[in-house]
Amino acid sequence: MVGADSLVRLGVVLLGTAVAVAAGALAFVVFPASLTDLLGVVLVVLTALVGARIASSVAGSVAPSHNVAEVAVEGPITRDGGGGSITSPPTSPGADDIVEQIERADEDRGAEALLLKLNTPGGQIVPSEDIRLAAVAFDGPTVAYATDVCASGGYDIAAGCDELWAREGSIVGSIGVIGSRVNAKELADRVGLSYEQLTAGEYKDAGTPLKEFEEHEREYLQGLIDDYYDQFVETVAEGRGLDEAAIRDTEARIFLGTEAHELGLVDDIGTREDVEARLESELGEPVTVAEFEPQRGLRSKIRGGAQAVAFALGAGLTTAFEGDVDGFSFRQ
């Protein structure tokens, strides 16, 4: 049975095409008598095609063909995008792009529910939180679906959704925080490099790779990690309805989907079809999913091209410590 929205879309497309045909006929056949009939017909057809495309776009806005918006979080989570290396630029959308997709889905007339596809080992803490908060703010049911990996910052994001589904073999968990740095002190000594830095504030250079940790600096940085961990545990406990002690007992371990389900870290195990069936039950109607992707304007494309050149030249090294505390990296 054809739905009302489908009839509306069809009507808009047919009307737009008819208007385009009439306009093309007047512009290229009736008035310019010097044009040959063949050329006139060709121009009318081209105009009709353009009109049909425009009308189809308008129809999609007036009566959307989808009722579920899908947004993917794939690869390492960073502010500007992850998955790159010294010789290649980031290949996955950054957190700001993903937040924009979720917000656009929330404003979309057709998107009654949000399907968040997760395949990420985690990443930077605040960008992960931004994505989670965007999912929380979505006006409608939200279902997270873990494919291969939903760990650390990825699990933080899942805690912002109403449900979390996974496959039997999905890797889930790693509810913890890591702080790291490269210790290059011995290497510097061997090549005759000495560390000298002028600072204002006792802990300004805590964690700098070219000097050894002092115990009070270690305690200071460990305190930051502990604070981040407490926030992470509280977020998961509230979002997933779990006991904080049970979360801490996982000791940031990872679990296969089946065990994660037994522990309450996952709501259900199933395929993509099972997830869509769950959404159909939630919405009370058949599900049609539309994938939302980042909207990149000219400025963004130029920026992306420049970034690719920079990475190819090795300049990507400068982003390795972005958001860190003087070379000491925090991530979840």
C-alpha cells in the first residue's frame, strides 16, 4: 500500500517536471523561431531533467522517504579526524563533523530515530563527550550499534543512547583512561642533548619527554587521570543504568559481545537487521534508513587538501600532541 508521504513526493516530482517541460517548451521551441525543432526538443528534455532533479530534492524535504537517520563513528576519535599517519591525512570524520551530522539529523523532518553505528577503539576525551552529548540531545529514540569495536571513548558515546546492540564477536568495554608520554631522556643524553626550559608555574613542564618524572609530577598527572576516570565511570553508570562498583570491577577490560551482554554492558546481541526490527517496533512502522554524512563546503575541501599536503611532508607530527598537557597524552 502506497503511503501518503510517497504520494506527496510523487506529486511534487510530477508537478516540478511538468513545469520544467512547459518552461523549456516556451523558452526553446515556441519563442525562438530560428532554433531547429530538434535542438528545441533536446533543450526541453535537458530542462525537464534539471527540473525533475530539483523537484525531487524539494519532495525529499517536503515528504522525506526515511524515518531513521544513521550516523557513523568509525576509527580513532579526535577533534579533526582520525586514522591518519605521518604520510597520510585523517580518513574518518572528526568529532565536530559527527556532532554536526547528529544535529542535522535532529532537525530533519523525517528522522524520527537515530541509529549510531560505532566501530571505534576510542580516542580523545572531550571530543568523545561532545558526540555523546549530541546523541543525548537528539529528540527521539537513539540506538547505538557496535560492529567490530566499541571501546573506551566509543563506549562513552554509547552511554548517551537509549540502547546498545552488538554482535557476538564485537569487542566492547575498556572503560578506563590512559595517560602516556614518550620518555626520550636517555636517548637525548646519548646524542648529547640537554633539556633546558624556562617556565612560570611549577607543573607547567610536567610530563615533558626530555626529562625524568619527579614523584610529585607523577602524582599530579595521575590525579588528572583519576579525575577523568571518575567522570567516565559516573557517565557510564548514569547512561547505562549500571552500578559504579560493577563498572570499576571490569578494570577497563574488553569483552566479546556475548559476555558484555551477560555483564549488562550491552542491551542485546543481533545483526543489523535485528536492530532495524527493534526500531520498527519502537516507531510502529517500517524503517527506512538514511545515512547522514559530513557536509563539506569549499573552505573545508581546501583545508582538507592542504592538510593532505602537510601530512605528506611530515607536518602531521605537530598534531600528535594536540590537546595534551606538555607532551603528556590523555585519551579513553
